[in-house]
Amino acid sequence: MSAVDRQQSRERLRVEIREGSTIRAALGPLAELRMRVFYEFPYLYVGSQQYEEQYLEVYVRSQRSRVILVWEGERVVGASTVIPLLDAPPEMQAPFAQAAVDLATVDYLGESVLLPEFRGRGLGHKFFELREAHAREYGLSACAFCAVERPSDHPLRPVEHVPYDAFWAKRGYQKLPAMRADFTWHDRDQDAPTTKSMVFWLKRLAQVNQPTPGGSAV
């Protein structure tokens, strides 16, 4: 794609932010995008529309959640989610509770997904900026997320694959190898679901606002 084509494509993109119950109308396209992006390495995820929409319901139930959508015309080509850890599912909270981290201080960063042809345009940075702004708005002093780890010799690892570790570290996130959670899903090259270890990354924020009134709505 030429520089002119990239500029024209960028101009066609629209970023939309939805919160709480307004997220429900976007569950369908968000679920479809998750399945499409996570089908590729390193997640290799095979899911269903029904399961995805059920999983994403937690963002609808929370009054403090936020979903960032990137539209090209009528299709969603990118998305990112964020929710206070107190409103997140128990399996996300457990590693922090075990590590004696105050759940009320953490904003949990969910997926950050982009179709391949829209990567390298600064949208990944934009997702982090908007989610960290969300944390500051609600008086949360840390942001955290988890990511799957695959062996370097995995048979489906593309030769050109570059882990995002350096990108995350450059944005100030610290990898916490001892803080992990296990999740089970069906890999596209496996006959049955298997359990994967997800490792957490965390960033302490500066210039945090006073907390916005309101607690967990889950």
C-alpha cells in the first residue's frame, strides 16, 4: 500500500467510544472481530459467536466499562476494551488478590485487536492512550492485562512473528512472570480444548484523578 493509499484509508477510519449498556449494540461485530483476530497465532483460538457475546456481557453490565471501536465504513476493523478490575470476572481478579494487590486500584485492559491491514498506523498506541485515560478518569493507579505465551518452536508460529513484549515495555508495562492465570480454549490445530498460561503485565500511572463515584455494577 502506498503512502497516499494509507493516508486515504486513515481518513476513512472512525473511532467510536461506547460505555456500559451502550456496548450491547456492538457485541455482534466485536465478537466477530475477536474470533477473526484470535484465530491467528499466538492465540489460535476457535470460538463461537454465542460464547463470545456471553463473554463480552461483563462490559455491558458494568457502568464503568469502555469499548473503543475503529470503523471503516460499516465494518469494525479494530477494537479495544477496558474495565475496572472490581467489575471484571473473578478469574481476572484472582491473581491480583493472591499477590495482595488492591483490586480497587487496577484497571483491567481486555483485548486490543486489529485486522492485519490496519496495523502499523498508530492505532495500537491510541488504544493504550485511551484506556490509560479511562483509568485516570476513575482514579485507578494501575493498568494491567494478560497475554498468552507460546513456545518459540511452536509448529504454527509464523517465521515473521514478532512478540509484542518490546512494544508493551516501551509503553511502561512490566512483565510479571509470577502472576499468571490459566484459561482453556480450543486451538485450531487441536482436537479438544487445552489449558494455557496467561502472564500479566502491569503499569503504574501518574497524575491519577480522584475516583469517580460509583462502584461495581457486576
